[in-house]
Amino acid sequence: MKVTRKYSIGKQKKLQKGWKSLSREDKGDITRFIKIFGITLITVLFIFNFGIRGLAQLAGFWSIFAGKSDGIQADTTAPPPPTFAPNSEYTKSEKITLSGYAEPAGEVKIIINEVEAGKTIAEAGGTFTLADVTLNEGKNTITATTTDRSGNISRKSAELIITFDRKPPELTITKPTNGQKFSGTSQKQADVEGTSEPGATVKVNGIQATTFADGSFKATLTLDPGDLLITTVATDKAGNEKKVELTISYSSE
């Protein structure tokens, strides 16, 4: 231990002696070199610890502006077009409820005859419902689009056609006539005939009549003695009704 200590002290004295033997100019050069080396080392350490982090943050901001986040490409894919649940093709109600399926959390826009009619948000399961949608008188061509949370807009859905009709169908009875009398076994039955709106359903005293493409209809009733009230009701596709009543009588003699 004493030998080592003496050696260290001797080496230190030699270094001190060597430093003292240097000229002032050499000492200045060495001092400047040490200062420059120190400043360079500090600068490198600063850039490594703070500069790279800053560059990483800058790159993160740039990714956001460039449409990327956390290394993932931004969503630029349009969602599929929404689909409507089945609905009646005819209605007598001015306001209806539309429902269907779309991309979950997507905004569904309803369009009627090329005019926006309302918006709603699809549920987590993809279902959507929009109540109190106002129809136009007559034919309504209804479509919809979905906008996802990234702002991508789908193509239009398939068309849903709904006709808003609140006018009762026409109904005319051509036979028998009101007050007509029937008698004998040959007139035990009476044919009820007339015309209504094509496609309408016609019932005579609750019995569905046979209807034809031109709107004409026919039903046959079996008569009992006495007066008979005949009630004919025509119902169109929208549910509107028109009723006509007349009375006939029958005698078995």
C-alpha cells in the first residue's frame, strides 16, 4: 500500500511539473480544447435527451396533419350504404317511422324526393329509427346515406317507394238498385256488382267480392224473406275506405 501511494504521488508531481513547464500559449490551447470538448459533449447529451423527443413529438403532430395517428392510416373508407326495414308501399298517414340498418354510430341522413327529411344516429348494433318523417302527397322516393365518424359518406341506399294517399277510393254499385224487390225461387240469390279503384279490396256484407283488373267487382248473396241491408265497403291499398249502402227485399211467393 505504501509503495502504491508513493507511486501515485510521484506521478501527480510529474504531471504538475509537466503542466508548469508548458508555455502560456500551450496552456491556453489546452484550456480552449477542454472548453470546446465540454460544450460539445453537453450539446450532444442535450440533443439526445431532449432534441430527439422533440423531433418525435413534432413527427406526431405532423402525422395528425398528414392523416395518420400512432402510425395507423386514417380511415378513408366509406361505410356501406344503409338498408331500410320492410315498409308498406302505401299509407294514409302523413307521418311515418323509418327504420333499418347502418354502420354503428354512423349518422344516417334520410332523403325524400332528393330533399333531406331528417337525420339520426345508428345504435351500437347498427339499427336506426327515425320517427315522424313527413311524406309528400303521392309518390315518395326515399333513400339514405351514412356518414361515419371519420366523415366518410356512403353511397345512397336502395330506393324505398311509399305512396301517401288519403283520398277514399271511388265506389259505385251498378246492381241491384236501392229498393229493388226479389221474389220466387228463381230470385233466391242476388248479384251485387259495381266498380271501384283498381287494386282495392271490396267486401259485401263482410264477404269479399271478386275483383278484376279494371276495378269492377261482383259478389252473390243468398236472400231471406224480408228486407236486406246491403253494405259494400271498398278499401284501397293505403287503407282508405268508401262505404255504400242500399236496401232490397225478398218474398218467397
